[in-house]
Amino acid sequence: EKVKILVGIALGLEYAHKAGVIHRDIKPSNIRVLEGNAIKIMDFGIAKAQNEVSDITKKGVAVGSAGYMSPEQICGDPVDHRTDIFSFGLLAYELLTGAKAFQSDNLFKLLENVVKEEPKPLEELAPDTPPDLADIVRKALQKDPIVRFATARELRDALDSVHVILPESPAPVSLLPADEDARRRALARFEILDTEPEQEFDDLARLAARVAGTPFALVSFVDGDRQWFKS
């Protein structure tokens, strides 16, 4: 479930970045899980367009929430979409471990830690985290933007590839009926697969569509390797 949330956030960032918008304030309180588990990124109040020049984003001015800003954001350096990827890494670290990556009661010490220190290894706080997922968070949290994921799409693709194995998952249940072998033998005896079109089947599909009040219907057969459309 946590991976699904992270994928949703990455998808939202991908959409914003494609539109040329940098959020600059990705943090837990700006993420909402809506009905149906849809993920929405909130509060674009300090977002900026790529290459935008404005009074609040000039060099040397830091804008964002303490503890969730990237090193370049803290230092007031020019930022691009990769600042959101670092903030995503901070959020992901907190979601997976229940602890913030960087903590201090002293604001200046906190910001200094983000710029200079490395967080405690994620695996120490959440030992059940899949290694490939921990590696994704680690890459997102690289101090140098060049070493992070180049795009939110690249980040999302990496998350999509994570396979989380639940140790208590029930054994897979076969969906095939008990008489599946007999059904396939019967289908083979009809010798109907890979045959030319037959008017009777077209008439049957047309009748089914008329009875059901649908634009079309189809007749298909399933053998051991495929679903084959007859009409």
C-alpha cells in the first residue's frame, strides 16, 4: 500500500513537471489519499514554472518547508524539477520508517544536516523494506541533483518495478475449473479454431447484440494458449 502511494505521488509530480511546474513543497501534509485510494498533491502555493524569474525565487532566497527542502533549495541556489525528487525521497523515507530522515530542534542544525549529513540507513529503521525500494529512496536523496533520478517518470518506472512480497499472503488459487482438460478436448473435437468465417456465428453474435441492446457482441474460444475470436 505504501508503494502504491509513492507511485501516485511520482505520477502527480510527473504530470506537474511535464507542464513545466516545480512544486517545491512536497511533504506529508501536502499529500491526500482520496476515496478510492487516489493520490492528490495539494498546495501549489510556492510552486514555480521552469525558468521563471520572480522576486521570491531569486538566487540566495530559500523557499520551502524546513526538513523537506533539497540542499540546493536550502542554499538558495537555482532549482529545477529534481528538487521535488529530493523532497519525495524525504517523504518516502518517513513513510517507510515512521521517522524523519533529518531531525533537530535547532532549525539551523536541521538545515545543515540536510545539506551535509546522510540519514540513518533506511534498512536499520525498517528492516523489512525490499532492498530495491531502499535503493530508490537512497537515489532520490542524493545531495547532488545530477545523481538523483533525472525525471519523475524515471522515478515512477523504478517504483513500478518494485515487487513487494507479503510473507503472509495466501497461496495462489487456480481459477481453472476442475474439468478444464475435458473442456479443451471437447473444443478440439469441434475443429473450429483457425477456420474461415462462418455466417452462422456472425448471425449468433448479431442476435446476442440485439438481445442485449449493445453495439456489438463477440464469439470467442479459449484453448491452452490463447483466446481466439471467431466472430
